[in-house]
Amino acid sequence: MPHEQHHRWYSPRLSRDIDVLSFGHQGYPVILFPTSMGRYYENKDFKLIDSVAWFLDKGLVKIYCPDGIDSLSWYNRDIHPAERVRNHIWYDEMLLNELVPLAQRETGVGKVATAGCSFGGYHASNFAFKHPEVVKYVFNMGAAFDIKDQVTGYYDDNVYFNNPPDFLPNATNPALWELQVILGTGTQDLCWDANEKMAAILRNKGIHHWLDVRQGANHDWPVWREMFPHYLSLIK
């Protein structure tokens, strides 16, 4: 079994404790997000971590699984949409100012990879496209990208700058063109069209990407457990 460590600290950005599980003892740092409203142990429970045990045991990657706060942000229908997106922004700030520096210190690597399945792919992509100066690889598996359905018709600058299909076409950070983005999907995946649209945006901007459409693949963990090791093998 890969080395596992539970991290917990008080996040001043979130004003609460944050939990992170890390796997592996050294290697390229990968921040792996949970799916919608998932917890920090979800990717372990659904054996996504087991699918890449070889990479962990060989010291090729170290994976960090942060807790999600979707139930406080995008999926919290009990608060105003403006509050939902503000809560997400604090999460984004925690990732940038707390988790990424931890991964950099522990691995000695300057840029991380981000990864996620389904809505976890939203988090992986949104963070990478907003902060490409600290991200090199983006591994999406059945990802969703557009969060306008989560704000029930509300729209402001905060929504714009956290909705990749909206802000990415106009983004100009030079580090975007250093990203290596993978869009993993399948012909039976409910997010296939979203990945085709994201591939078109990346293609129009000249950002390096691979649209990996797998015949007959659906939107489920067995597919993602096949994709993830393949994608990690492409880290250089």
C-alpha cells in the first residue's frame, strides 16, 4: 500500500479546519480533487488511488487529496449565489496559498499537476487556468466546466472569473501556453459535449491539450481508474 498521511490545519482563508490526505513519499505533486460534494477520502474509497499505486510506490508522484467545500459553495442552495461564489473564492485562495506551498515544500517541485473526475475536473481546470504559474499538468476525467447552473441565473465578475468557458477565451497569462491539458471523456459520458467545447476553446487559443475520447466509455469510476494511470505516465 502507498504511504498515506492525513494533514489537518486551520485555514485562515476558509476560517475553518481543512483536511487533506496525501499518498506517496516523493515525486511530482498532483492535487486530486473529489467529485461534487465529495470529501478528502473519496478518491481513496473509490480506488482511484489504488489504480496508480505503482507510480506512488516508485516515488514518481505524490498525490494530495483536499477536502471539498461544494456543499458550502456551488451546491449550497440555501445561500445567495453571490455568497456561493465568494465561498469558492476562499477555497481557491486556500489552495493557492496553503496547499500548493505545502506540496512544493514536500516535493521540491515548483509546479503542480491538478486532476479530478466529474465536478472535480471543474476544480482542477478552474484552478489551473486561473493560476497557470503554479500548474504544469491538468488531468481531467469526465470533467464538467460550466458552473452557471449552480448560480441560478445570477452573474457577476466573480462568477465570470470562476467559469472557465467564459474567462479562458479572454485570458492572457503567458503561463497558460506552458500548460499540458488532458480532457478525458467517452462516447457514453454525459460530459462528452462539455469536453468537446473546452477542447475547441483550447484549440482556438493554441494551448497544448489532448482530447481523449474513449469509445463506449461512460461517466463512472471504472473508466476514470483506467484513465488516471495513463495520464500520470505522461508526466516528464
